[in-house]
Amino acid sequence: MLIRRETPADIAAVRAVHTAAFASADAPEAVPVEAPLVDALRADDGWLPALSLVATDADGQVVGHVVGTRGTVAGAPVALGLGPLGVLPGWQRRGVGSALMHAVLGAADALDEPLVVLLGHPEYYPRFGFRPAVDLGVTPPGPWGPRYFMARPLSAWRPDIQGPFAYAKPFADL
């Protein structure tokens, strides 16, 4: 497996990854929101090409994708919204998601980003250093409980980064 930046040639494969990864067993023909969300994020000012990463197999086929986009805390561009992170079903539980997570966090840290936030499972994401965002003084943008809205401070984090978080605009359109 190789982790690298997404290229324009990967767009259809990234869409296919998120469509398969988030498919509903109850409605397998339905397109999950994550697939068009990534397309909408690409067209948004919050898109950060250096933080859209793909995992490829030995033949170069895209098997996973993660993206971090510009978010704000109290209106300041000092945070990233992480996600979606998707892995093809046949590649799940094989370390691809963890590799993508480590890669995107490392890239964000190298770019001097102070904070990464996500909505996710509270039993899964702490292994990557995430904790409830409210513990850092960052509040969720919607009706999500603080248990699922988590943050990971990076090297450039400062304790004065506090207030309400806002994702890139396409998240609000979900």
C-alpha cells in the first residue's frame, strides 16, 4: 500500500471508494452523502489539495481516501475538518484507514495546522490522539453531542484556540 496526494486522475476512483465504503445495506442503490460531499469540497475555498490523500494497492488502484478541509474556530482559520475517510469494503480492517489517518495528521502537522476536528466514534478515534473537542474549548457546529465531536491538537496548537467550530461550507449543505 502507498499513501499519496490525490491527483485529478483519481477523482472517479475516490468517488467510487466513498460510494462503496458508505453504502447502505437497506438502500444499496442510493449514493451516500460522502461521495458528492468530496466533490463539493473540491470546489470550495476550504479545499486543501495537500490534505486530500489516497491509499493505493500494489497495482496503483485507489483503495482508500481521506481529506482535511479548512474549518474555523470562532471565525479564525485555525482548524481542519477531517473527513470523510473511506476505504473500499474489501480493504477494511487491514490498516488502510489507520495509515490514511496517520498520514493526514502528519501532513497537517507539517503544514503547521494547529487543530483537527471530526465527528466520529468515541471508542475508535482516541487511538489517534482525538478527545472531546469541548475539553479544548471548541464547541460543535450542530446538534452533535460532545462525545462524538472530537479534536486533535497538533504541534502549532495554542490554548487560546477556543469557540465554535465551523466546517467548510459543503458540510452545512448536507
